[in-house]
Amino acid sequence: MYPDNLYYSKDHEWLRLEGEEAVVGITDFAQKQLGDIIYVDLPQPGKVLEAHQTVGSVESVKSVSDVYSPVSGEVVAVNSELSQSPDLINKDPHGQGWIVRLKIKDKAEVNNLMKAAEYEKYLEGLEH
Amino acid sequence: MKKTRLNAVHKEAGARMVEFAGFEMPVEYKGIIDEHLAVRTRAGLFDVSHMGEIIVEGPEALACVQYLTPNDAGKLGPGQVQYTALTTPEGTFVDDMLVYCLSVPDKYLLVVNAANTDKDYAWVKEKSEPFQVFVVNRSDEHSQLALQGPLAQEILQPLTELDLGQMKSFTFAFGKVAGIECLVSRTGYTGEDGFEIYTLAENPEVIWKAIMAEGGPKGLLPVGLGARDTLRLEAKLMLYGNDISDRTTVLEADLKWIVKFQKGDFLGRAILEKQLQEGLKRKLVGFEMVDKGIARPHYPVFAGGRQVSEVCSGTFAPYVKKAIGLVYLPVELTEIGTEFEIGVRDRKLKARVIPTPFYKREKK
């Protein structure tokens, strides 16, 4: 279910490494909890973030949820397609529904995140 | 946590379940937007078995209901339904509800909100003491399904001997649906045409499955509490606890049409009459967001630089495709077009008073 090439946070963000950069989105579990997403609040490129800092928010019909940056870094791009089609997060959370691209400050921080198998175990724990 | 008799059916259908008013209920199946639009354009099927059913029976049942409610139950003949409220002596809400006239003047069914059933039952029992009536809480024995949407009649008709074409809005009849004895009323909580189907049978899943089989090919979807809330808000139907409570009067809630002073005495009458004469200080109005963002319940509301209220109901409305809501505002701010601000997380966003209901179906 959860791709092996991604890293996962306890707050249900995922991260994909691409050289010195990272693509970040919310997990399939997170999008299912939110339901139909209708609005995504995106940061300005250039914004510098610490790990766990709010990068934006995702709003569904019923609720709103902050998105936290899994690692420290600078926003180099945002997924502007989400302004027109926020439901990309529901349809393809780990792919076309990506939210931001960061220039990573310290790659070692990635080691604090979970691999797919660990994240799946973490989710099982939440359901009990 | 209580379960309705349809619990297994929801889980089989892949519903996401949540706790609501002490019941494990489906909040959504396919998604709130799809379910909402299905009800507006085709049809949706809801399990609302959590609702409360209280029966008032006895020679003074009508007199008792008249005393407990502001609307005129004396206008009801057998087979008629009325939207009304249980009012406090302060003219505020114990609950809002439907009254079904089973027999004049001796038998009435009150259909109340799930979260209030026990409170309402205790209230009705206490306040009915001076009257020759029995009050019985039959909530646990009842299951209730709601079939709502423009195709509701077409889907239900093949499953019942009742002539639905003859059944007017806010009337009901007893008859079989899918072979099971039911009370079928032409009522609902969505702003669409449709039916609410009550049964005492132990196997209401037979009805559910028959309706889904009949309606599925026509685009009928099962609908959860999530879309039930967005549908009722678009139609400006009240939600107890959000829009009305024991701190808001019937007149402040803009429900003067259910207050019939000429019928005689009822709980809260004196205060409501006084409020009508003196004029309201605040009133419930509908708003839309002007700035991009969505107002949610309890978000603070500002005017002239100070907080004047908080949001009652607020959501994104899938059919009218706007962020809408309801709020009590000082009367001087209630004119259509008046702008005010809502604190949405860390920002103050502009909103505007607009006419309600936000959605009104076109009459055929």
C-alpha cells in the first residue's frame, strides 16, 4: 500500500528524496481521514522552514488540518495545480497530489522519519 | 456505544463510522461531495435510526402537545405531520422536532434529535403530568430510513403498495415497504423531495437492500451524516446544538412561522410575545464567505473591530459551491449585503449576509 521509496512522519506526511531536494505531501491515511479536499493553503516559494513547522493547510468539506514539514529546508516549489484541483490529493496522494518541494538543510533529519513498513505498523497501532 | 440495526450493512458498504449521539453511525461512504450531489440530482439513502421516537397517548394528548409546542398541532388531522419545537418557559429550545398525528385528539408521535432523546423524554414526562396522557419512549424499537432526492418516489414506488403519487408533503401513511410494515412520511432533512420510513421490524436491512437494489441502477447512493449536515445547511434546516439551543429563542432563530399565538397558551408564550412586541436584539442569518476560506462552528465573528458573535454552522456547500454558514448577529447587522469578519484560524476574513435558504429546489 505505502510505497517503499518514501519516508513517513508521525503527522502523516510523506517525503521523497530527489538529490538535495525533497518532495512532500500527505499520506493516503491522512487524505482518507480528511475526506473530500476542497482547498489547499500553499506557502510562498522561498519560505524557510524548521522540521515540524507548518508548511500549509489542507481543508476538506468537514475539517481543516495543518501540514507540517517533515524536515528543515527552504520551499523551492509548490504544486500550483492544487489551487485548481485540490482533489488530486484524494485521487493520488503519493504522486500528483504532492504539496511542496523543499531544498533540504540537513539530510540526516530524514533518518528521523519512518520507512513504509514502520509507518504501516504505526497506523495499525493507531487503529487499536 | 449503541448500534442501529443497519450497522453491519454500513460496514459492508465500506462506510467510515464515527460516534454520534451515543451511536456508531456512518459519516461517509464514497465521499461527502458525491453523496451530497447524488441527493440533489438523483437520490440518497440514509440510516437515521438514531433519531428518537416518543409517543404521547391519552384523552388529553392534543392538549398536552399544544402546551409543549409553539406550532398549532390542532390543525393536524390523522396522517399529517408538522415541524415544531419543544420550548422552555423562556421561549428557547429544548429541541426541534416533527409531530405526527396518529389519532385526533389522543395519539401523537414526536420525532426528536438523537442527542436529545433522553432529555426530551424526561421533559415531556415531567411537563405532561397535569394532563391525562401516557408518554412512552419508543426510540430503541424504531429504525428509520430516509430516501431523499428527485428520484425518491420513482425508486420507492415499486417496493410499496402505498400510492406515493397521492402522498403530499408533510403527510404519512402506514403500509408495507419490501414486505415489511412501515410508517412512510413525505418528509426529510435535505431540502429535497423524499420519504422517511419508520419500522418496528427487527430486520430493516431488508428494506435498505431492496431500496439500494431498486435505486442503484438509477444512481442512488448511501449517504452518511457528513452529507446529511451539508444538505440540511444548504436548505437552512436547523441543527440543534449548532443553530438552536436552550439559549436561543424561537423568534431569534427566525422561526416565527412555527409560533401560533392565537392557538392558546404554551410554554414560552409570554416571553415570545414580549420579544415580538419589543423587537429582537439578535437574529439568525445566513452568510457566505467573501474572502477565500471556510468558516467552521465557533469561529469568532467581528464587526466594528470587536467580537459580536460566533459561527453556529459553517461549511463548504457542495451544490451551491460556496462557503456558507449561519450566525446570530445584532439586528442592525442582519440586512442582506451587510459585511462582517470571521476569524478563520489566524486571519480575519470577510463574510456577507445573504438570503436564505442557500438552496431551494425547483417545484415541479
